[in-house]
Amino acid sequence: MNMFFKFRLYMCYKDVLILLSLLTITQAYVNVALNKPAYQQHPHKTGQKKFDASNAVDGRKSDLRPWGGQCVVSGDEKKTATWWVDLTRVHSIHHITIHYMTNNKNWGPFNYYAHFFLGFSVYVSNTPDISQGKLCFKDTNFTLNIIPAVFTTACLLHGQYVIYHNERAPGLVYPNGYSEYARTDLCEVEVFECDVGTF
């Protein structure tokens, strides 16, 4: 084997190793909640698609108004608000992204909807029962000034259901800025897992 051939063979293996190394750090995530069955505890108007729980998993998030038909709208003046999606089988979840209703207005302390989301929780479960789920995230730090309109959290759990929950429990004193009632006015909930077959 001459020296030139050995050098080319080494370079070829080196390129393969570099390519394999790049492949191992490339990841793709799939939204496994897209178009899956979704439900809510207190619908705004039962049977009206414009406000339905399924709007939060339809992949549309360009119109963030309550009447735009792309968001779930919950019932008024409720102390608890729960929304959940059935992923139809157990998934290995990586992260979850939530797009809140903004009414297509600037987000921040003067947006009417922001105070309804303070104190929310996200659970992953194998049933729609929160008490049997594992807590993925609980808001204890957000204020009207810093809660994002689009929220993403790592959630390295296995489960079939993702549950969004908020409450205003009687007798508890909540921090300044919290609403009197809880709502699930969500425009999109995306549940991502690592795509099978990617490295």
C-alpha cells in the first residue's frame, strides 16, 4: 500500500468520523400533540368549535383572539381551570411550548389576559387525573412584567396526557397581579419528543 493511498484512506475515515460526530448532535423534535384529542374542564360555550379545547392543538397560532377560532376559551368566573390533551399513547417528552391568548395586543402587564396565567402548572400523566400525574412545571416566579406570551419548559417525562392547570383556591392569598379567577385561554400547546430515527 503506497503512502498516498494510506493518506487518502486516513482522510476518508477522518471525514466519516467527523460526519458521524455531527450526526450525533443533530436532533429533530416532533410535536406529538398536533391534532390529538383535547378537553377542558369549563368550556366557554359547549359545542361551539370557535372556543373548543381542540383549537389548542390544531397547529394554528396566527390569530390569538378569543373569537379567532384558533384558541381554546374557558368558562368565566371559575376558580379552577384545567385543559388536557390525550397523546393517544405514552410518549417520551422532551419539552413543551405554550402560546397564550393575547388578543393580538402587546404582551405585558397591561394585557388583559396575562394575569389569568400566573401560577399555572403543567403535568404529564398516564391518565387525565392530575393527582396521578407528575409535575412538569409550576409557576412560582412569574409576574405580569415577566411572564412570556410563549412559554417553553424542558419536561423529560413519559406519559400519554399533558395537563395544563391553574386555580385560585378559596382562602389563599395570591401575589399582586394574579387574577381573581382561573382560565385556560390557550392558543397552542406543543408537546415535543425526539423524532424516532434521528440521532
